Amino acid sequence: MIEMNDQDFEEWLEIFMPMIRNKLKNTSFQEREDLEQELKIKIHEKADMLLCQDAPGFWEFVADLVNKL
């Protein structure tokens, strides 16, 4: 499991911000700030979810694969 601190999250946001700003141009001016906050929250939630998932080890993967056959 990987922990993501605030600095890591800020770095991720810097990567996504040009795309977010570009897409926000399609939104009305009054709703841009709210939508930007919602997108940042969703990015944080999804990053936490993905980073907290444990990948199976090799033998766990093989055992699971054999059980599915």
C-alpha cells in the first residue's frame, strides 16, 4: 500500500490542471470554480483508491488463475 501525502497530491494536480482548465472552458463561467473543486476531489478519491489496492503476489495470482480454470 502506498501513502500519498499533500505534496504528492499537489504534484498530481499540476499534471492534470492543464487538461482540467481546458475542459472547464466548455462550462459556464458561474460553475467553473465549483466544477474544478469537484474534479480535484474526484482525482484525490480515485488516486487514494488506486494506491490503496494491494496487488497480488505472483503465487497468489497463479493460484487464482488455476482456480478460475
